[in-house]
Amino acid sequence: GGSTMVSLLNRVGSIHKLDAYIDRLLEMSARRRLFAASETLSSIAVDGDLSPEEAISEAEALVGQLREAGENLTEGDDAGDVVNDYMRNVHAIQRGEKEPPRISTGLYPLDKALGGGFRPGWLVLVMSLNGHGKTALAVNGFAWSVAQQGRPALIVSLEMPADQIVGRLIAAESGIPVQVHDQKGLNEDQLVAMVHGAQKVSSAPIRVVGHQAATIDGVRQAARSYKAQKGDLGIIVVDYIQLMRSQAKTSNRTEELERISRGLKELAMELDCVVVSISQPTMSAKRTKERPTIRDSKGSGAIDDDADLGLVPWLLHNVNENAHPWEAQIGMDKFRHGPRRNLYEGDIEWDGSRTRFITAGARYRG
């Protein structure tokens, strides 16, 4: 307050130290908030009217408020400091002292087109018609690949329950199609393959959440909690954005989707991870047999505007009866950080038994 500032100035009597005084007061204020929060956390812990899940939710919300308050005090970064850090990282990578900050997509041609893979902080949009592998690309492809690299993956599934997501992952790893998992007649070799696949999925750092995370606050809470538990977070997959809702009051659905899309981008930057948003197409895009573009995302132009990368998976046998079942493409409709490059039949293939896209020729090599 004013009296404290006057006291400090009278004791030191040096106006040019004013910045230092303000910094000290801000630090004291932050510690005061932490102390007050600790008392609130204690009250939440002993509140018998709250279930453990509700108590944890309130505690995480309180910590989030503290974090946001701290972020509001930042003044930005001087270009000179950023340049020094940036070039220091460049030299460390060139000398082999540090690994590039890239996360493999699991598809070598896509990694190459992106300059090495995803970068933390990116918002990736995956959009296509029904049946063309949107969820397969994001879940069986990206999320599974990230988990295989030892980076935790959070899957926000608003369309399918957790057991169906897990079944898809087991199919992706075992090669036993998901549609036969609950049918009689599996032979011993198939069961053994499924058991091995299930063991790998069980031990992978993957968490699936459902409608409890259907809002930006819900996704943020689930992601922060998982990152705090694991100490890291590689990717968040949201399936799909049109099923999310906003807690903030909005005048229409378009504005609501704009808030959600922007919130996902902010979350990617805050948690230093990749966020993959799966999107449904408009009705007009569904009426055609041509590969749509990310501009055909249903609901709001902000869905593709906010994305760093826009991908459109496409299975040719769904629109051309003469196409082979493995023929596939991935259109790169947007890439904010470099030239766009579509992936065609010579780059990738569709593995129907594993329900995922693979690098061309991988079936014969594996």
C-alpha cells in the first residue's frame, strides 16, 4: 500500500530504486496469496460435504487462479534475451548437446514435411468426412506414437467411451481388427497377439477422460492434473471439438466455438504440449465425394484460423470402388511454420486391420 511505499522511500530516499521496491512488493503480495490459498486448501481438505473428486477439483481451480494471477504480473521478454536463449539452443542442438524439441507423429513422411515432427505449443486440426480416419489418425496414430516415445498422452473422448478407445489402441498394436474383439472364433495366435497388445497399451502413459472434460476448463483441469502426476505431457487429443461446450456466456454457437478453439491453442502454449483437435465437416462437405478442406470445419472459421497445422485424412476406397483398400492420402491444408506438402499414396498407406495410417511400405518391412 501507499504507507509501505512512503516508508521505503523515506528509509532509502532514492527514487531510481522504485522498480526494485515495486518488484519486492509484488513478491510479498504473491507470497501473501500463497499463504491465503494454503488456508483455503486446508479447509477444502477437511470439508466433509465434498467428495474427494470435488475437493480435488476445487483445489486445482484454486491453483489455476494463482497461476493466472502470477502470469498477469509478467512484463514480457526483451528481444535481446530471447535471441540469446534461442541461439544458445541452436548451437547446443548443432553440437549434439541437446535434442531438437520435436515430437514424432509416427509417420516418417509427415515428420519430414514438418521439419522433424510436431513442436510443443502447436494446435493441430484434423478434419475430414465420416469414415476417413480422423480419430484413427489422431488417436491410433499421433497419441499412440507420442506415448510410445515415453511422453504422456491425454485423450478427451466425447464421442466414444474409454473402452472403445482402448480397443482401438489394442487393435493398432496387435493387428487384430477391433470389430472382431467381441466375437467368438478368435484363434490362439490372435488371442496371444491381443494379450501382448493389451499389455503394451496398459503400460503406456495414456489417460482417457470423457464428458467430465467437455469444457475448456474441464480439459485444462484434466491436463494440468495429468501433467502434475507424470511430470510431463506430450499431447492432448480432443475428439471432437463440436461436442465441447463453453462455460462462459456467449450469444451464439459460433462465438462459443471461437472461445473453445482459442482456449485449446492457449492450453497448448501453457502446458508446452501438442493439442490435436478433431473436427466434423459441414453438411455441404458431406454431400461431395471430393476431399474437403479444413475450411469446411463445422461451426466457426476460428477452428482452422487458430490451428498451426491442418490435416485432412482421406481413404480413396470410400469414394472410388476401383481404389485399393490401402490407398490413402493426408492433405496438409495449412502449415503456419513452413511450406505445405500433401501426402499421397507413395508416402502413406491405410492399414485396415490396425485402423491406422502407416508409412508406405511399412507392412512389408514389418
